[in-house]
Amino acid sequence: MTPSNHKHQRTTPHGRATRLLPRSEKGASLVEFAMVLPLLVVLLFGVIEASWAFAQINDVRHGAREGARASAVNIGDVGTVGQLVCDRMDVVLPTQSVAVTLTPLASNPANPGEGSVGGSAKISVTANLKTLTGLLDPFFAGKTLESTVEFRLEQPATNSGDAIWWGQIIADPSQDTFSCP
């Protein structure tokens, strides 16, 4: 061992020599960590926000499917269908604006002009995307999530010949949307 190397080594309790860093390199790892930390934080929060956004997308899709199922079996008016959709969505936050819109597409060919069994319609569920941390709002905020499902009326119509919600919309087209509270 040369004398110049000896000053950069120390001996452990077991007699092994370990290399000591020169004084000029002692803070290098801390500086490197400080440079990489912001990138790691953005990456971590990006994964969290993207996962949260994906969960909200799935929730909106689930709400639209549930609304289509309820509408197809003539569960009630637009308000009843809309409330059912809102109740079924568990990831979307109460502070988000959620709109449920029912639209008649085509009546039953056997009974033109009526929303009876065999008629088709669609339901659209929209919600604004919310972030958890707010760190990535410039990328995620302001986005709208939407899911639309077309379905066929399956349950017998009411005495008027229309599904309850279908008759409501035909009578007053402005009643086609329900907003979750």
C-alpha cells in the first residue's frame, strides 16, 4: 500500500480496508439525488393521476351500462334512471358534474312513433375529470369523460304504449337530461 492511497482508506473492525471518498465528492450523491427527485415525484404523481383517471373512466362506463339496463327494462322516468346511474358510480366524486342523457333513436317498427318493446335508444353519461393531487392539473383538468350505450327496449310499455322515460322526453324534449347532485 502506498502512502498516498493510505489516507483514502480506513480499516473496519474486521480488518478490511474500505475506500473513503475524497472531500470533494462527499456531497455529489446528495446533489445528484436533488436533481433526480423532481423527475421521480412527477413520475410518481403521474402514475397516481393516470390510475385515478382510468378509474373514473371505468366508473362513467359502468354508469352508462347500468343506465342502459335500467332504461331497457322501463324502470321509470328520466329522473329515476339518472339517480340510479349516479348511485351506481362510486369513484366519481360528488363535486363532479355528471349528466345523464336519454335519447330515443327509433321506435318499434310494429308500432311507429311509440317507445314500445323493440324500440332503440341511447344513454350518454358525461362527467368532468377530477385530479387527486392537483399537481398535474395542466394535463388532466378540464377533460370530459363520456360513455354512450345504445340499447333496445325490452320491458312491456305502459298503458300509453311508451316506456315511461320515452313518453316524458317525447312530451318535453328538454327533460332528456338528469344532473347528479
